[in-house]
Amino acid sequence: MTTEIVKKLNTPFKKEVYEGLTSDLKYLSSKYIYDKKGDKLFQDIMAMPSYYLTDCEFEILSLHTEEIAALFEEKEGFDLIELGAGDGKKTKVLLKHLVAKNADFVYKPIDISQNAIDDLTKTLAQEIPNLAVDAEKGEYFEVLDRLKQFNARKKVIVVLGSNMGNLLHPRAIEFLTQLKDTMNKGDLLFMGLDQKKNPQTIIDAYNDPEGITAAFNKNLLHRINSELGGNFNPENFKHWEVYDPETGTAKSFLVATEAQEVTIEAIDLTINFRQWETIHTEISQKYDDEIVHWLASASGLKIATDFTDSKAYYKNYVFTK
Ligand SMILES: C[S@@+](CC[C@H](N)C(=O)[O-])C[C@H]1O[C@@H](n2cnc3c(N)ncnc32)[C@H](O)[C@@H]1O
């Protein structure tokens, strides 16, 4: 890489796009799907019956609101920090309950999407006006270190929507280890993780015939076009989903349907795609108790309890240090 190029890679987005698209097997990170358009497409995905994850987690949080809130509550007050909060649809069930009980807490949602943070702040002010909110735009790994500052009172860290499933196991262990390092005795990590199940059910969740998931995946190319001066033609790429029932890993790809050249001005890059060449864009890892126990022990965490839905498709785990 020349010093000229290094100078141009002055944001994480530019740097990661350059690295991913110059790799032998091309890849882009799904965290860059989320902007105003990507956030709306994800809400549309959550509304699809085939995307069972949202309904299952909503059921768990609705049926066990009291029990979960009781685990969170602390006489001396607590901080409720949510990583990758999105539109907070499911968290609001817990937040409404806690506010109704006059619980002493501050809700701190963190998300990489400024649009998600702005929308969430607005809807919370309308729907739960008495809630103390301290929202922040941020990337998981960037904010983890700063979470250590929240050590004056109990900390409850919430990660819903199987967000950790976007990380392969070694990275997930780093994530959990760093979370553990921010935690003190008595702090909790409350995390939703999608479970292994009939592979067809999983494939259907990421492969809707209406093409909403395809549009969501292709938003990566639209963002590169609008923010980095790219000239991708998203029509020349096909959304493709695979699920490996052995490893529990679902993977999304964008597959070039024809040979093409793409340039990205902001990072001085010209890329040649062969016909049927792939860009790997997302992983959505599926878990079972054995894997979660292994991840927890490899990260120095303990599973205190868990909650599941009526179909046992999804689980919310409570981890302690
Ligand atoms: C699958 S959505 C789930 C949203 C929400 N937790 C839910 O369950 O509905 C993932 C959310 O995490 C955010 N996100 C993805 N990668 C992130 C990262 N590396 N750092 C911070 N936020 C991230 C996205 O912007 C998005 O709002």
C-alpha cells in the first residue's frame, strides 16, 4: 500500500472497504449496512413473519418482563447500557416496566448508526417521557473500554437481536472478554442469541421472496456509492444466503452476475470482478447451550440463567462475571 493510499484511508469505513475489496476473497462488514435506508430496511425485515428472531425475543421479554426487570433492579440505582440498540422495539417493553416501577436508572443506548440513535431518542421521549436517556453513537469495540467508567453503581449491559451473531467465534470471545473486563461483581450481561433449528427456517429468515433482505444486503454498495464516490451497479449483484447446520453459521453474499469493473474515487480503487465472484457481507451465527457455555467459559463469564420462547427458537442469557 502506498503512503498516498494510506493517507486516503482516514476513516474506519474507507479503511475497511479498501481492505475487504482488495482481499483475495472479497468481503465487507455488515455493520456498514446501517444508515437511514439500512435502518428502515432492517425494520421491514423485523416485520416479516419469516424473520422469527424479533417475534421470539419480543415474546420472551413480554412474558418474563417482571422476572427480567427484577434481575436488573438495584436499590442504589443502575445503568442500563444497550449495545446495537437499533429502534429499541423490544427493549421498550422492559424500559416501560422499569419506569412504571419508578426504578432508579439511566438508559444508555449505543449504536453505530447515528440515524438509529436519533430516531430512538425521539421515540423514547414521546413514548416514555420519564425515562432518563443518555444515547451515544459508537462502535462496539470502540466503546467497550469506556464502559469501565460506569463503575459507580450496578451496570446491566444488554445486547438484543442476536447482534453477537455477526461475529465469528474468536471475535465473539474477544467481545465477551472485553465486556467481562468492564463488569464488576453484581453487574449483568443480558444477551439474546438465536438458536440452531430446522435449517429451512433459518434460510427462510434471510432469503425472503420479496427481496427485502437482498435490498438490505445491497445497501452496502449504495453506501459506498453515495459516501465514497463508488460506481457499483447493485443490479449486477445477487443476494445469496447459505447456512451450514454443522457450524451453525449463516452467511450472506453478494455475487457478481457478470464480469465488471468498479471504481471507488475516495479511496482511489479500481476493482475487477469476475463473473460469479463473491463479496461476503454478513454472518448470522446460530447457537446452542453447548456453544454458549463454551464461549462464556472461554471469556471468563458464567451463565446465571436463561429464558426461551414457546418454540425454543431463541434464548436470552444472563451472564455474570
Ligand atoms: C440486527 S440489528 C438489531 C437491533 C436491535 N438490537 C434489535 O434487536 O432489534 C443490529 C444493530 O446493531 C447496530 N450495529 C451493528 N454493528 C455494530 C457495531 N459494530 N457497533 C455498534 N452498533 C452496531 C446496527 O446499527 C443495528 O442497529
